[in-house]
Amino acid sequence: MTDPNDDFKTRLKIAKDKVKNSTRINNNNENSSFMGSAFKLGTDLIAAVAVGTIIGFILDSWFDTKPWLIILFFFLGSAAGILNVIKIAKRMQKKD
Amino acid sequence: MTTNPMHQFEVYRIGPEIKIAGIDLSFTNASLFMLISAVAICAVFFLGTKEKKLIPDKFQLISEIFYNFIAKMISDTAGSKAKPYFPFIFSLFMFVLFCNMLGMLPYSFTVTSHIIVTLIMAIFIFIAVTVIGFLKHGFGYLKLFVPSGVPNILLPLITVIEIISYLSRPVSLSVRLFANMMAGHTMLKVFGGFVISLGMLGGWLPLSFSVALTGLEILVAFLQAYVFAILTCIYLNDALNLHH
């Protein structure tokens, strides 16, 4: 009959090795964070355009320059949206 | 029973009307479900931490998994400086997760499918992160808007673009959560309506779609809570470790 303590130690060792070698959990985590980034890309692109346009609209009604600032800030907002997407893409590449 | 897919988002009053200084503070079904999720979170963690066993039971296991998950997420994205903010991010994640998940139960109400709820959380995070940034770096925090290595002629343009990008954070944070939850729940209800209107003969196809969509919605409910928390960490990282 084997010593029950020994049996436990070998089982513990096997379990520890499993934890050390397992990349599955990590992979899963990466997967969900990539899916999160995918959700992020679309809204970040649109949100910046919306915010830019709203800022343009407010400034227009302040300075009475309709419609020039709203047009300008629409394009600035689009640029900001593309900037957002570039930032997310850079962060995604850094992870690899 | 109503077949209007938007009916599930209606907020109605429970109990007496309470008005203080012209502001309606009545208890609604939204407040009820916020309360239920807060109580549920407290119950899970109370049961999970009541007795610390070496071999954990179900509640202890769940609380340990959540704790490790958030702790790892914070140290991965925002570094060790963000450790003091762990309780806030943890409560935020748990609250969003429980609200999303409770919304998946039939006849329940999804608090996060209302933009006012998500927008308030996002604006609070936005203001908190900005204040933390200014407290840690003083006016040096404004360097966030001035990326290095940009020619002087382009600098005003780039700064304006960076400021718009910074201001778009709370909008994208809140709209993402709200839109995902609302779209998903509306879609479930629409497919449920198809089952009834097509009857015994044709109703099986939308019913199978409904089952698949329910699985997808549970994934989205978890994922959106995760995204909400991880973005808070990323914004916190920008405020704590300024490197641009």
C-alpha cells in the first residue's frame, strides 16, 4: 500500500505542471479581448464623428457662422475617429 | 401579452410617487433591478467569503475567479500603479455584469439597455480619470493632447483632433454598452413575436434562432461588461502612466 501523503504529492505535482503548461486559458482570454476590441472599433469610429459634429454645431450657434464650423468639425471628428482606430490597432499589434 | 418589441424597455413606477424639490425620485422597475443586482452581488460575495475553505465551494470559487480575473486585467492593462483603484473597477464590472445577466431572465428589466444609466457611469469615469490625471501630473497631463514628433505647422490641427478623440471616450463607452444590450433584447423579442405569429407550422425556425440568440446574448452580456471594465483600465493607464 502506498503512503497517502505521497499520492497527494504526486497529484499536486501533476496539477502544478498542468497549470504551468496550460496556455489554453490564456488563449481564451486573448480571444475575448480581441472580440472586445472588435466591438470597440466600430463605436469609437462613429463616436468621434458624432462628438466632432456636435462641437461644430455648438460653436456655430455661439459664433453665428452657420454652416462653416459644423463642416470643419465634421472632418476633424472623422480624423479623430480614424485616429482612435489607429490607436486600437496599435494596441492590438503590441499584444502579439 | 404584448408583441411590441420595445415594450420591455418601458420604465414604470412601483409604489407611491416621491417628489423632492420638483425632481421625481419615485421607485421604478429600473431602480428595483439595480437594487436586485446590488443585493445579488453582495449575497454572492458574502456567501463566498463567509468561510475560507482550502477546497472552495461554489460561491467561494465564483468570487475567487472574479477576483483573479479583475486583478489580472488591471495589472495587465494599467500596471501596479492602478492597484488602489481595484475596488472601483471591480464593483463597476460586477454591477454591469449582473445587470446584463439579470436582464437575460424572462420578464426582467435590463438596466443597462437605457442610455442614461450607461452615460452616467461613463461620464463619471471620464471625469474621474481626468481629475486623477491632473492630480498626478498637474498641467503636464495636457501633454496627452500634444503627441511628440509632430511638425509645428500641424500641431494645432493634431491637438484639436486629439481633444475630440479624448471627448469621444464617454460617448463611445456608453453607446457601446447601451446599443449592444438594447439591440440584442429587441432582436430576441422580435424573433419571439415571429414564433407566435407563424404558429405551430412555421414557428420552429424562429424558435431555434431564438435559442441560438439567447446563447449569443449571454456572451455579449459578459463581453460588454468586460469591455466596459477594460476600457476603464486603459483610460486609467493613460492618466497614471503618461507616455506619449
